[in-house]
Amino acid sequence: MTATSTLHSIGRRPGAPSHAVANDPLRGLSADEIDAARDILHEAALIGEATRFVYLGLDEPAKADVLAGAELPRIVRALVLDRSTGASADLRVSITDRAVLSNEAIDGANGHVPILDVEFEAIYDLLGAEQAWHDALAKRGITHEQVALAPLSAGNYGFEAEAGRRVIRVLAFMRENEQDHCWAHPVDGLCAYVDMIEGRMFELIDHHVYDIPAEGGNFDDPAVQGAPLDTLKPIEISQPEGPSYSVDDDRVSWANWRFSLAFDAREGLVLRRIRYVDADQGGEERDIVYRASIAEMVVPYGDPSPARFWQNYFDTGEYVFGRYANSLQLGCDCLGEIRYFDATIADEFGHPRVIPNAICMHEEDYGTLWKHTDIYTGSNEVRRQRRLVISFFTTVGNYDYGFYWYLYLDGTIECEAKLTGVLFTSAFDAAAGDHASEVAPGLGAPYHQHLFSARLDMMVDGLANAVDEVDAARVPMGEGNAYGNAFTKRSTRLRTEVEGARDADPIAGRTWHIVNTEKTNRLGRPVGYELIAQGSPTLLADPESVIAKRAGFTRKHLWVTRYDQAERYPAGDLVNQGPGGDGLPRYTAADRSIDGDDIVLWHTFGPTHFPRVEDWPVMPVDTAKFTLKPYGFFGRNPTLNVPSSAALGMACHTGAAQAAGHEASGHAAHAVHEGHEASGCRCEAGACTCAGHGH
């Protein structure tokens, strides 16, 4: 059986065949619902010719109402901007009742709506009309026609000249031709500040004329790549009987797992009602996580130069990164038996836009699950681990981010971020201080961080949850420990939101146990899951800095809050040009109880990047992750019933593998190759053709 892809749409039109999903209050918005929301706002005279939709998504109902099974209205939230006046609003529309429920003006004092693509696109002509810009480029021996522009979010530094303005800051890069990757040629020391409502540059920073790095970075040029690595052989991924999962619209069943998925323009992939079917509990579906997503991410840069000190990008809150989701390709982005899901979002005119193949789902072998050769009985048993992979990739400017959620047979949940793409570059200036790496002659890559915030709305066997912080602890030699070999663990209950703002401690092996305060396992101990953090650095900027105030969530690895329907984003609702203080610092100031309550965990994770020479001209994938692992959730190992390889038709042999009666090296299934033409594989939208066979 050849590897195949299956297309599926999240957000069907009304009248979709699945009655269950039609009644699901959390299902993704359909194209018809997006059209209806726009029409209702137009009929209410709340949008006009100059109105653009910055965000449109489902306004999710309260958790308690959903769990109660109530019949709930479909409500849409829209953030809109009038480009002619700069007026913006936060609107809520009931599709069910065809009514506008709220209309809140946004004055910019606490932040602006995110940046539009049309604003990015307008920058080139705006700066082309500014003589001071032309003069600055001429000092560097280039013209406006030779540069590519990087319009970027401005932050908020309290500058008087920016009060009341909608600001974008612009850096320039030279291009030698249309195919030249401009990141190799930064035009450094120069930055334009642009007012997007007035449509003009109001300030120009021109503090130093640097040489423009000359060496190219065209990683896709065969002359740059060098001779192909021709010793790689094809890799087969084949499931002759098809995949082990089943899908009903947005609902997925795989092994003992049950969950739903959705796609949001701001957060991207969202997993909902993650449950595990416990055979020891009579097949009961036990809740673990009510909702999981990447709710925010920020990329703070460490270059303090006058043209770059402001570089801090909130890719979720400022750029709405879900709208840049890639259309994934079989054999190139995803390998094996793939189930694709399209995503339906709104474009800037409020019309539905479908992103084909936005989400990829497949299962993969993951090595040994458990194994033992017993010296007394002669028993020799081994089982193989599998995981279900649900992923999407989004491209925000120079970086590409993949977010992968893994569900394992043993009840483990992981989230992994994969980072690749092209470094954001500068002119390398050793005299300016140690804030960048030199990755090519004269080419710098500023030090920076990628800090993600995973929002984990927990529901471990119900709503009565609490968090225990667990550290490994030494026991002093003495009475009861005469030989000094003892050690133990120390558990501390986090009882309020202020106590729930915590740092990881890798030296202590710190984990956080999310336990149910009302339910115990067969040994009488609380059922629970543990959050295992990598413990990489949190925000390295000074605590009094602007970015520390605007990205307060990055100052702790863990925050625990009492569930509140309105608290969706760790940096607050309006991040673009926000002054700071919103989000988790504000949420936790109430210091509500988190002991035996309906709680949400917010986990900060991500790499600190001191770029390597090897990261240029395109960066190999770097990763960051966290793990949710059952700890007392089950009464024993839940995978004793996993079939052996022999039971699955995969015989075990010494020295060679045999699969379903076919030698692995001569299996009749066509190979799906990792790569492109170099391995006989040509990828086009939605599919690849490999060695003459379509997949």
C-alpha cells in the first residue's frame, strides 16, 4: 500500500454530515459563519469600504456551560481597523441570533490591534516617497529599488512623537537580483519610523554607515549547495492496512486517545478535550486537558544599537501567526500515512480563506515501549512505542516554526517546537559589544531568544485540580541515614496564584504535579499528571526593561491561574504597541485560590539562541519541548495490552527485518522519500511524485 494523504476541512459549512460535530459549540468556524459575521456587521453599519479584519475567530463559551451540555449560541469575535481613520474596535457577533452583542472602541492606550498584511505591503511605496530615505540609502551607495524592506512591530517605549500613532519600524536589506536572499545583505545603522494612518515616515534613525556584507546567502542555489549527497537511500514508510486512527470531522480516536482539534488564526492549532480510555476503569474516558494551544510567543533580541534596540516580536499577538500556516506537502513536510486538515479562517476583508493541508496528522514508530528478559523465567518480552503526531508549520518573516503535539501509548503528552528558517541579520561590529555572532564575513546575527507560552487548560479527571511542586532533595547523614545514601523528594502545594508563578530548577529535577484533589488511584494517592520542563533561560532582558513589562509572562517558567473565560492570552488581548503589565501579571494579581479549583497552567519554554556559523545561510531545525506524563493517574502500567510485533504481523528476526511477509528492503510499497528531486521525488502542492509513482 502506498503512502497517501487524506484531505479534511476544519470548519464545515452548515449542513455538514456529522450531526455530533454540528452540535459541538467549540467546532471551528465554517465559511458560511464567517460570511454571516461579516454580513451582520455590514448590516449594522459597523464596517465600511476602508474596514479591514485583523482577526476573526470563535468566541469560545465558558467551560462550565460546555461541560454541562447546554445548547449554546455561536458567537464570533472580530478585531477590525478602519485604515482611513485608524479607528479600531473589538466586536462580538451572535451568528445564532444574527445580532451584534458588543462594540468596544480601541483607543490605543492599552495597545493596538495586530498588524495587517496590507500595512506591510504599503511600506515600500510610502518610503519611496520620502527624500530623506533616498538620501540615507545614497550615503550607502544603493537606491530604493535595490532594497527589500522588513516592516516590523514597533513596541512601546513611551516616545512622545509616537503618542496616538499606529507605528511600524522598518529595516532594509539589499538584493542583488530578484532571486537573491536579502538577509545576507543588511543595510544596518538605518531605521525608518512610519505612521501607518498618516501614511508617512515621521522619524529616521541614521546613526552609522556600515559596509553592506557582500557574500550571498542563496541556500537554494545549486552552485552554493555543492555536489549532492548521493549516498542516501530511500526510506519507506508503509502501513499496509492503513492508519490506526479514525476521524469524524474534527474528532479523533487513536489507540486509547480521544480528542478534537481546531484551528485559530491567532493561536494556530488547538487541541480540545484530550482524554484517555482507561481499560482498568471499564473503558472510561478520563479527561486530562480541556484545551491546549500555543497562546503567545515572543522573540526578544539582545542588540542595543540605536537602530535595533526595539526588536521584540510577538508573533501571535502582533502578527496573528496562524494566518501564515503553510500548506504542507506529502513526502516533504509529512511522511507516511497522512491525514491532512484544511483550515478555514477570515481574510482581511472578512471573507473566508481556506489554507489547504494546514494540519498534518500521522502515527509513527517511536522505539521501545517496554522490554524485559527475565533471568529466572526465561521470559523475553518487548513492545514497541508509537505516537500520534499532530502538527502545523507557520512562517513569520525570516523564521519558520513547527509545532508538534505528540500523544504516546503510555498516556504521555508532549509539545515540541521546531525552529528553522533564516537568521535575522545585522552588520557585524565587534567594537559595539558582544551581542551578535559573526556567521559570514562582516555578517552578524544578534543574540536572541524564542519564548513560547503554552496555555494548558487542565482537567485531570475533573475540575478539582491543584499543583504540587516536587523537588529532589538530599537527606543529611545522621540518625536514620547513618551511611548518607538516602535522598527523598520534597512536595509543596501551590495554593494561590501568586505562589503559582514559579521557576524551573533543573538541579533539583523540579517537576509540577497536577493532581485531582477529590479522586485517588487504587493505592489511595491523588491521580495526577506531571509537567516536566526543560528549564532553559527565561527572559534575559533587564527586569526594568520595556520588554520585561510587555512580556511579563516570560519571566517565569510556570504560571497557574484560576480559570476565567476572558483570560486567553498570556500577554493580554492587545499586544501591538501595548504599554505592558497586561496578561499574566494582571491575571495573577487577584491571587485567587488554585487549590482544588478549575485551573489553567501557562508554561514558558524555548531556546536562547547564540547563533552558530552552522546556522547560516539556512538554519537546521532547533527544538524546544515540554512533557506531560501520567503520575499516579493509572493504577499500573496502562500499556500491558499493547500487542507484540508478531501479533501485528511484524516478525522479529536477528539481523534483518521482515514486514507483513515482505523483506523490508524489497517491500512492494512505493517509497515516500524525504527530500526533493535529488532523491527522485518532486513535490507540488498537496502531493509528491517519487521515482515515477504518485503519492
